[in-house]
Amino acid sequence: MMNNMDILDKKNKYNQLFDFYGCLLTEKQQEYFTSYYFDDMSLAEIADEHNISRNAVHKNIKDIKEKLDYRLV
């Protein structure tokens, strides 16, 4: 189980990666990412705002994180 420090470290990592590589994401991906990580919205709230399923938002966030992680390699 992740503790609060691990969660913050992970969030900070993705925020920094987004600062460098966010321009490589599509406009929708940028919106989902900023809503989730910067605006602290839930997956359900993002889904409602964009009129898509919660699962679609979850998959997009997962794909975005994989893209950003790939940039570390």
C-alpha cells in the first residue's frame, strides 16, 4: 500500500514530466491530465464534464502516464 509521501512523489513526478512533455500530448489528453492532476477532479467528474465514460477517462490517464514514463527512458 502506498503511503502519502509515495503518492505525493508520484504526483510530483508526473507534474514535472507534464511540464516538459505536455506539448506532445493531444489537446484532450492535456485537458484530462490537468483536470486530474492540477484541478484534483475525480475520474467521474472529468467524465461528466467531457461527456465520456469514467472508464474512458481512466484509460486516457493511464495512457498519458505511460507516454510520460516513456520519455524518462
